[in-house]
Amino acid sequence: MTTTPLTVGKLLDRTHDMLQLEHIEGTDGLERRVENPDVSSPGLAIAGYVKRFPAQRLQVLGETEITYLQSLDSEVRRRHLTTFFSFPIPCVFITKGQHPTADLVELAAAAGIGLIRSHLKTNEFYTRIKPWLEEEFAPTMNLHGSLSDIFGVGLLFVGRSGIGKSECVLDLVERGHRLVADDLVVARRRGTDVLIGRGLERQRHHMEIRGVGLVDIPSIFGVRAVRQQKRIEVVVQLEEWNQGEAVDRTGLDTETTTILDVELPKVRVPLNPGKNITVIAEVIALNHLLKYSGVNTAEQFNERLMRQMRAPKDVMRYLQDDNE
């Protein structure tokens, strides 16, 4: 998982254009860490009530808060602001391009807390910064495998090094499917049950094929052969064929795996000479789409078989003797 801390300075650099930000002169605090993805308005806190003040969040002063502060007597305002800035606040945003009062800048500077002005309206500011923070703080993990988009289904191929993951995905690309990432997949959780996979930026859809070397997929197959990211929906475990190992042959014994607390269906595919793994991968994707639409072939076949076994004997005899 990612461990690089997000500081106020990094946030300012990365969202400067998107949020139309400027650091208010006279304040610092750019080295402070942002450790919470939430952002809120400190309405009650600047009014003096701080018993339930979430100080670990990024704070936003909109037009209502700034107008309220300006309406206070200077002594009362300084008292409330002194209490406000006594908490370990990461930083304070001021929206709509408003100018803070002199004591607001003075007390923020004394506490080492940065004031950052945005020229966006308050609602627009919230709309833009919240998804960015959710993405930034989403749990992330690096996975050894290859991710491909097959018929719109994200298949993550995993297995030991050299078993043929890259070759399988390369064959799928040649058949018209798309590569997302090879060798190293960066998985990021969104919400509670969505896992998004993408490759490293410096890889730029290159693949390593043993005996050939690095292959630039977009240059060979065109830009339609790749995509930047894809939801991981099925994990395909490539394994060496073991004659004595039991293998699921009906699809009733479904297996799952968990990545970043997201449960995913897992399909084990034993490899032996002559097996067409790319066609099998396409069938896995199509079978997943069927299940997603409510059609489970294995369960339907099993139910039909059980109904036939429970049928009256005269019906079974008729079916067996029917020679037409």
C-alpha cells in the first residue's frame, strides 16, 4: 500500500489549477500532513463551540463563515479564532476569492497553519476536492500479474513468474482485446466493493516477452489495443497441470479471493501442452457476463439434472424408450 504522506504543499501543487488555488501571503504550514480525506466547514467552531470539532479534517471558510467573522467584535473574533487555531488543523481554505481579515491571517501564521484561497464558489470547491481526496486516500496495493479487458470484463491473470501470463494477454490483444497493465498492476479500491487496476505511468503499456524483450503494444497494435485503467472483476490463476490434483469440472464449486477487502471470483486454470488459454479466457469473461445478468449455467444444469432424477419412473422409462 502507498505510504508517501500527503502534505499541504503537495496538495497545493497537485490541485492548483483544478481548484484555482493561491497560498495567502504571510502564512506557512505547507509541510503539515493531510491525514484525513474529509473536508468540512467549521461553522460552530468559529462561533466558539468546539466540543465536537473534527480538527483533523481540511477546513473550508465560505462566504457565510467569512461574513460571520467580519460581523463579530474584534476582541470576540480574536478569541474565537485563537481557540480555532489551537487545534491541529491541516490547513484552511477560503472560497470565492474572499480576502481574510488581518487577524485571521495573523493568528493562522502564529499557529503555523496555512491559509489557501480558492476562486471557486464553495459548492464547486467541494464538488471538485472531495473526489480528488477520495482517490488520493483510497487503499492501494501493487499486484504481480497482468490485467486485460476482455469483452468489457477485467481479468487479472496471476501465477508464478514465467508461467505465461504476458504471452496469454499478448495473444488476447492480437485477438482484439485490450491490455491494461502487464507484470505490475496497481490496484486501488473505490468505495467498498470496486477495485480499479492500472499500470505504472513509466511502463506506458510495454510488455516483456521472454526471448523477445520489451514490446510497445500501442505502437504495434494501435491505441485501441490498450486502456488506462479497468475494474478488476475476475482473478484467473494460471497453474501448472498436476495429474493427481482435483480440478473443478462443473463450475459449482466457486472460489473467491480477497484483494483490499474486496471479494472477487477466482478461476483456476491448469496449463498443459495444447491448451488454448486465450479462448478459455474469453469464455471466462463471457461466463462472468452471464452470471452478472442472472444466468448461472452450472446451477441451471444441476437443477435440470436433479429434476430429471426426481421424475416418476414411468416418465423416465418413456424417455429411454422413445426412439423417434
